[in-house]
Amino acid sequence: MENITAQLKRGISRQFSTGSLRRSLSRQFSRQSSLDPRRNNMRFSFGRQSSLDPIRRCPDEENELSVPENLDSTMQLLFMACRGDVRGVQDLLNDGTDVNSIDLDGRTALHIAACEGHAEVVKLLLSRWANIDARDRWGSTAAADAKYYGNTEIYNILKARGAKVPKSRKTPMTVANPREVPEYELNPLELQIRRSDGISKGTYQVAKWNGTKVSVKILDRDCYSNPDSINAFKHELTLLEKVRHPNVVQFVGAVTQNLPMMIVSEYHPKGDLGCYLQKKGRLSPSKALRFALDIARGMNYLHECKPDPIIHCDLKPKNILLDNGGLLKVAGFGLIRLSKLSADKAKLAHPVVIDHSNMYLAPEIYKDEIFDRSVDAFSFGLILYEMVEGFQPLHPRPPEEAAKAICAEGMRPPFKIKLKSYPPDLKELIEECWDPEPVMRPTFSEIIVRLDKIVANCSKHGWWKDTFKLPWK
């Protein structure tokens, strides 16, 4: 009891209310000057918080509390409202305590009584002209709190008086305990998003986070009531949180305790490999090999993640980003949810999400068959082909026709560049990657070894002369 009293003495907070100032400005100021909220950041923490505050106390902790002595009148009023003490609230109001007194979080006695379900206290406060639509710092009203906690009688009383119920800002990922808030959680106020640019579903927008440019993916508002969308959001966060590699896009953090929910990652002003190839066309063998090694290293890291490998399933130039230093980074993984059948085998959890116009898809995914990590090697082979040849697979066919021809009909793009223009063994590697039999495709660890060997041979025999640079320089 002594500890609670001591905490309350240290934590008394009072924000001046207009009504009390009108009645006794000089007395109120002198009494409250030492309790200025600018000097003290403690909150009134007995009972429930606003329905929109993710930090709430366990109700069991409240039942043994009694009113400590020497409390500020505002704190006494909130405490009495929390305990449902009608007589105590009435005495304080008769003594001149403002019915609309608030704590640092903007909560009034009406908020507290509505949360706790004390109908008689609510009626008393309303009879004393309590502000029925007062909002706390989470934007919640007393009616919203009564509705959230299932206090139907109080909710009906407030609605009958014309109370407004703001739309809930509570996210599907809000936690009940502050210790449960993930380490990656960002303060949305620190993100400056250019709203004028528009926000399209599933895309990343350029923003600033503490002065640094970042990419922000904002979950569409229609998804908050869709369990599949929320599970997909959680799945993507789970994967992004655990990956750290120079050739994998860097995860910065996320907003999950406020709306809108967001995923924040590093920003790449040079865009993606797809746009780069559209502008540049065919790449030099040296650059194609450097880029191929970047992609292979990033994918090998994802495939070797413990305890479960991360299968991309949607590896394509648009999901490979280019940083300022010319380094490629794999992105877009975790967007397709899988059903694990074993340690090595998987199947699509939702086949309808697959884009059948994606010409980089492996046949197993296109046909909704059981697959393994080799599907990413298939996509890699087509990307490597495009970098060397300078155009998309089966160009100029439309993407839908090209994807169908490759995946359903077994066609493969023709090599149009003269064989001598290829570095040794590169054509053979591409053909092995897109082999129709998954077991014949090399793993990314094998691809890295073979690419390194090709690089070493080219350098040894003077290919590309001074234009060639080793990937790690």
C-alpha cells in the first residue's frame, strides 16, 4: 500500500480544465503548479485504458486497491469513477472538482466509468454536464469505450444522449501487454509519406523516416477485416524480420499497433532490374555475371535459412532491386504463402494468387503442383537469359502466351547471340536451370560455384580485359 501511495504521489498528473479555471483560477494554479504534466509523465493507470490503447492492466490487479491519501482532486475523481464509488464522485463534484477534469492521456471520469461498466457513476456525471464526446489521446470517446468493453447499458445511455462513436483505430495486431510489442515496431509519426502521390494497393511508396528515405508498403484498408490478408501480412513480417544479407533487401521496421499498418524497407532510387534491363537491353558479359552472382548469393541465403528455407516462388526482375553501388538485392519474397508438406516439399496455400502472365514462373507453380526450392533456380535461369540476350523470354509474345508456352508446352527461349559471345559454360548453366525436371536443376550454392569458376576462367584468359571487375571489388 505504501508503494502504491508513493507512486501516486510521484505520478499525479493534472491538465487544467476550463471549467475549474473559471471557478477558482488562482487557487487551482497555486495548488497544481507542482503537478504540471510537463514536469511529470506518469499516467493514471488504475483500471482499463481506452479501448484504442494497446497497453491495458489486468483487471485482477485493480480489485485490491483502495483510495490513497493526499491525492490531487482530479486523480481522486478518476479513481472514484474507476471504483464505481457514486458517493465519492458526488462529494468531489460538490466540492468543486471539475467534472471534465482530464489526465495526461485526455481521459475523463466518464471515460473511466464507461470502461469499467459503472452505470450509476455515468448517470451522475451526465447529470453534472460531463462532456459526452470528449476524446482521449487515442481518439476514443466514452461511448466507444463502453461499446468495446461490452457495457451495453452504458453504451445505450450515452447513445440516447446523442454520443458519437468514432470509427475504431484498433489494428488486428494490437497486443495486450507492452512487452509483447515487437522490436521492429516503428512510431508512425516518424514516417513522412507523400500522400499526394497516392497509395496503391500492394505497392511501396517513397517516404522519409527520421530524415532517411525509405520504402513504405501500406496495407490496404479493406484488408483489416480479411483474416487471409492479415495472416499474409504477418507471414511477410515474420520472414523479413529474420533475414540479413547484403544481397537481400533490408527490412527497417513496421507499424502494426496503429492504422494504417505498414512495412518499411530500405529505399533504392535506381529502381528494379526489370526497368534497368528495359533501358539498357543486353548487358555485357561481365555485368551479367556480376548481377547473376548477386542474385544467386541472395537466393542461396534465403534457401539456407534455418530452420526452414525461404522459397521465393516469384523471382523476377521486378523483384530484384538495384542500390546506389550497383549491387542487386532480392526482394518480394514472403508474398506467396505456402503449405509445407515436408522439409523440402511445399504447395501453394492459395493458388488463385498466382499471376499466370508471369513468364518467369516455374512449371510446377504454374500448374499448382508440389514443388521444392528448384522453382527459384528455374526463374533464375530465365532472368540470366534475359540479361545475356537483352530481351524477355519468347519476345515479342505477350506475357500470358510466353508463360503458357514455357510452363504448359515445354518451350524454351532460343539463344540468338552467337555462342562465342557467351562466357564458357554459361549457356549450359542456363539450360540446366530451366530443365523441366526439378531434380536436374542446380542449387544456388552450386550455381555460385559455377559462376565463380566462369568468372575466374574469363579473367585468366583475358576476356573483357579492363572492363571486367571481380564481383567483390
